[in-house]
Amino acid sequence: MTAELVRGQNHTLPQTRLEIRVSAGTPVVAGATLGDERGTVRGVEWIAHPGSPQLPGLEVSQQAAADHRLAVDLEALPVGAHRVTVLLALPVGAGGPARFGAVPAPFVAVTGLDGAEIATFTLTGLDAESAVSALELYRRQDAWKVRAVGQGYAGGLAEMLADQGVAEATGLAGSIQEAVTRGLARSVAPPPRTQGGDRVRHATGSADHRPPTPPPAPGPLEPLTDPATAPQPHTAPGPAAAGPAADGPINYAHPRRQHAAPPSPPPTAPPAQPGQAAQPVAGDATGWSMDERLYNQIWGMFEDLARAVAAYRSAVDFAESRMDQELDRALSDPRNRIGGAGDRAREAARAKRDELTSRAREALDRDLAQLAAEAAVVEPALPAAYAGWGNPVWHAHRVPMEIPMALRIGDLHLPERTDLRVPLLVRLPLERGIWVDSGRTASEAAALMDTDRLRGLAMETAVAHAARLLAVYPPGEFSVHVIDPAGAAAGPLAPLVDAGVLAGPPAAGAGGVASVLAHLTRRVDLVQMAVRAGAADSLPPDLDTGEQLLVVNDFPHGFDDRAVTQLRYLADEGPAVGVHLLMVADREEASAYGPVLDPLWRSLLRITPVADSHLADPWVGHAWTYEPLAVPPGSRVLEQVLAAVAAARRAAGR
């Protein structure tokens, strides 16, 4: 039976191999410290945090996330460790909330390896605190217990570490937050929660014991929706409409979007035969439309795959750790080091390790087979925005009258099964810019490729993404500007130029760079002023309030200090008012500017023109291999799509 703890209450732990699950509703930093009998942390080597996530018997997440799983093996802790304190802190400088009083109460659960909850604790009553000691596991005589702590610190992570006796707590807190900032730059942003909690599977279902998180209130620069007709906390996506919204001067929801009726039940599979698993169905998730159901289903598959592999890897690590402990115990007796006793002990420990690993692999294979069957059903049912270039739906594509919820920009997979690909979807309108890395990375494919070919492929990738964005927006409500200072991208840009879908010729030279940046900076300034003043009707008639995309090739060539400052401004302020960046650059070449550009890179979602393992999921932080979307060899689907965009614009008089 689960013990629901209140602050100060303790509960005996029936086992020593545990998971600690954190659900916060907003990205938080999760860490843990080890303490001696007096609770003192002996040094940085007794602190697990995103910059140093593993200690003997303890592993924490490598990034800030709304949900965490911390692995604890109390028997494997260092000698002298009698206490494990779980710490939570809000990321600094990430643009999120600065105090726990502004977010839902974090929920912490201590579970066994089978997922069964042993004790839970909801951290209520927090206000100005930005860091909190959530709970502690401590040794009392020969037994381990868990105590609900809930001690908050308004001084943040530094004050909390100092309270535990950590020397140089301020410097350590700064390095932890720096590691978190780097992690946020590589993390795939999670989808917004629904009002009913997390993903709902109608075939199997899963319980979420945490109370539903209320949808966040829209900020002053966010698109606004009617709460009575929008059950999701996301906004109804759409291009800009030059007119006041209900609670603000500019509404970036499409004016032709209809108010949605309550969702009808999603499609369900025929009843499964006894002893057989239920058959997967496309759209088997909550949502107010099929697009929304598919979107939620894809994110559910992403999370299921991440957690299934995490459970498998944790089980394998446990099997290896248990084998090492059994060998150490068996061979600590000198009598077992000679003769057949030692050999028998080794064989028994390895056999037990192999049995545990085999059982974990069987469970993983069952999960992977179910997800593969689901992917086989979902992929053919995807609309164009969610589909790869090889999907026949693109050949029948017509430019829509409203934009979809999201756009597919690639696929993700893990080494446990490389053929099981999950579509990587980003919300529309874009919430952050995209950086296509044209430099040599740790990827084997990039290392083997010629530098010029890699740069050309990066620009081709950017052109393909720009084409997809043009194809899913209504005619004339999405514009693409290109900066190509040296004119080096004429070949890759040819499909966009030949189709006549660019807002103007690619800008070349220092003058072209300055002109385009000045134009887009002016647009951001004017729309921001209109938002703040509530005077949308005073915008100049020549101002295009539609979504704008700036494609920058070969940065930082052709950029002076003023241009770099303007680009950083567009990256920071542009997405809120419909101006987005798609950069093609090699970060090493931009290193001459020093750390001034670090915030720019961190604000962008980095993707690559070749396969590369650099993206992290928002749940357990696996390193996922990103595969860019490729146009099938010999196909002219890209040209056909751009021709359809140009024809739709002519028909609409744009």
C-alpha cells in the first residue's frame, strides 16, 4: 500500500533498489547529494547533478525536464554515505518561472523497480523558493527509511547546497546551471499537457496519480484562444491576422478557424481475441481533431519508447552491479580465490546476470514490437505536415486554408532498434528557431563527408524545411527571406527561386544583409509596440503581419557587429511576434565572436544534414539519433509542392 507522506513524515523502505520519480509540470533541475551520519556532504564527489549525473549507487537526469526518474541503489552507495537528499531547482535564465509558487506543486514518488509506489509526497506550500530539498532517504540502524522534507530556499541552489555544508556552493551552483543551460539547448521540447493529464491510451491505459495540471494562462505576447472551446493548453495555431484579439491587439490564430465542438471518441480497435494484444489504431489518443489525435499519439509513442529503453538499460545496469557485488562478496573470502569454489561463484554470478538481462530484453522486445506495430499503422495515416517526403500524401497535397498543429522535421531512433523511427514534430507557429549545423560533428557520417558537400547538404536541408513551411501555411500568409552573403547557395536555393515563392531575391553582400535585417527588425519592433499599446489598427498598411522566416546561410560571413546584434534580437524577440530563424552555420567558424553568440546557439534547435546522435528527449534524456528528412532519389516532389504553393498564391491574388 502506498504511503502518502506529509512534510516531516517518514516511512520504512522495503527494498534498496529504487526509482524516484518527479513530476513538476514545468522543467526543473533534479539532483541528489550524499550525506554522512551528520548529514554533511563531504565534497563535490558526493553530489549528483546534470553536469555529473552518476555516483556509485545513484544516477540523476542530465537536463532540466518536467518529469524525472532518479535511479538509486542504496547498497552500492560509497562507504560512509548514510543519507540521500533529492534536490529540485528551477533553471536560471531559461525564460521560465523563477519561483515554485508560480508552478504546480511538484509531486515525488519513491517506487520499486516494478513501478509500484512505496511512498509519495506533494510539495505544497512553496512560494518564493527557487530550490527545494524534496525528500531524503536515510539509514537508521540497519534499515533505510524515506522522509518527506519539503524545505525550500529563496536563495536558490547555492543557498541549499551551502545549508548542506558544501564549500564553494555558489560556484558549484553556477556550474550546475550552466550544464542545465547546455542541456536545454539540445533537448526536444515536450508537448503541452492536456487538461486531463498525460497521454491517454484507450487500448491499455495508464494511471497518473498526480492531479491534472491546469493549463497555463497565456502571456501578453502569446496567441489567445477561447477557453470555452480550447481544451488544450496550446494555442490554436495559425498565421497572423491583422486585427485585435479578444484580450490583446493581435491574434495569430487563423481567422477562418472554426470553433471546435467537443471531441468525439477516437477510433478504437476491434476487441482483441483472448490471449492476444489489442491491435493498434491510428488516432488512438485524445484530441479535438484527427490531426491533434495523431500528434498526441506520436508524442505518446516517443515517450513510451524512451521509458521502455530506460527501464531496459536500468535493468541491465542493475544486473551488472549485482554480479559485481556477488563476486566481491564471494571472492572476499581467501578460501574462494583458489580451487573450484571461485570459478563456481563466478559462473553462478554470471548466470544470474545473464538471466536478468535476458528477461529485461524479452520485456523490451515486447514493448518494441507493440510500438513497431503502432508505427506501421500510424505512418500511412499521417497528414502531409506530419509525413516524410516519400509519403504519397505529398503528391496529392493542396495548400491548406489553415495551418496544422505541427510540422515534421526529421526522425528519431535509439540503438536498441534503429528501424523503429519516431517522427520529430515541432509546434506551429515555431516556438524557437532552427539551426542546421554545417560543420563536422561527432557523427561518423559527417566525419567521412567532404566539407563542401556537407555545407551544400546543410543548405539543401534548410531549403526543404522552408518548402514544407510554405506548403502548410495558407497562401501568402508565410514569407521566406534568404540571406546568402557570398552567393554560395545558388544551387540549393534554385527550387525556391525558380518557383518564385521567396519574398525577394536572396540578399548578398553586406548591404543585402543589412537591408533584410533592418526590415525584419522594424517589423518586430512595430508589432511589439502595437501589442503593448493595444493599437493594432495603427500598424502601417505596408507591414506584413504574416509569419516570416529568415534563412541565413554561411553565418557569420558577411555579418558585422551590428548585424550580429540584430540577429540575436530576432532570435530572442522574433518568435513571439511571428519572425523565425533558420540558420545554416558551423559553430566553430563563429567562435571568433567568442561567448557573445552562446545565447544565440542555445535558443535554437540544432539539427544536422546527416544522421547524428545529439538530441535528448524531455523525459529521461537519452541521446537520440536524428535522421533528416530526405527527398527520395529521382523524385520531383519538392518542385511539385513549391509549384502548388506558387499556384495557390496566384489564385489568391498574393
